[in-house]
Amino acid sequence: MTENTQPIIKLYGAMWCGDTRRARTFMDTNHIPYVWIDVEKDKEAEAFVKSVNNGFRSIPTIVFADGSMLVEPSTAKLEQHARALGLVPA
């Protein structure tokens, strides 16, 4: 990856959701670039989340640049996945 190329990670969630806030804090703390999408304000995003979660609005739903996805991950699971993608230094 070149210096100017950043992975596009989409983090779908809602401001009231503690799990979403925890995931955003993890990304911010580890300087992982991501796009925050509030499903409360974006109906297309809400429809996407429901479509990939069998009709449920499961948040946070995190979609990584490689197409992989985490739904309601623990901090440990999020860290493990981010490390596997090389987003967090070992």
C-alpha cells in the first residue's frame, strides 16, 4: 500500500450504541482510517446493514476493504481481525 492509499473501512452504527462507540474508539486509538456511517441518519445504510444481517439491524457492522465483515465484535475480535489485515502493528 502506498503512502497516499488508505484502506476504506466502513463502520455502520448509531451514536447511542455503546458497542459502536467502543469500535470507533478502537479505530481512533489505533489510527485506523475508517468512514463512520450513522444508520439512524442514513436509511440506505440501515437497509444495507439489515441486508447483510438477515433482516436485523445489528450494529456495529464493520466492512473492511478486503470485503470481510465483523458484526458486533468484541474488542479482542476487532483487534485480532485488524492485526490479521495488517492495520494494527504486532
